[in-house]
Amino acid sequence: MQENRYNRKNRRKYLLKAHIVLVTKYRKKLLSGKVDETTKEAIQSIAKKNDWDIVAMETDKDHVHILLSYDATDRICDIVKA
């Protein structure tokens, strides 16, 4: 069972999660084998560097699904850009 505890910081109480889907250009089937693992490692590295929590991450041959928990001060456009 997943715990949904609110984050509390400086008079703020929040629980923000975003479902991000990254798709390859023209839906080409590029994410297989070693590319799949390398992509996941790169996304996890970026998330760790920015203090984001990856709740779930799944890949298919042409897209990546990421369920991400993030801080209230972060903007979703900056997260996707990273």
C-alpha cells in the first residue's frame, strides 16, 4: 500500500504528483535493450539531482511513463525541460 503523506515545509502542505509521458520522434521503436536501461538511469539521475521522487517509471518501445512527486516550488515546465 502506498503512503500518501502530505509534505510540510514553511507553512505549506502539499502532495504534488505529475504523470509525464515522453515519446520518441515519429513514435520510432528506439527504446529496447540497453537504450531502455540507459534512459531509465539518466532520468533517475536527473530526479535525484533535483530532489524529485520517482514513484513509478515504465518504458515501452516508443515512450516512457514517469509518475513523479515534486516540491511545490518547482514548476512542471522546468521538470519536463530538465
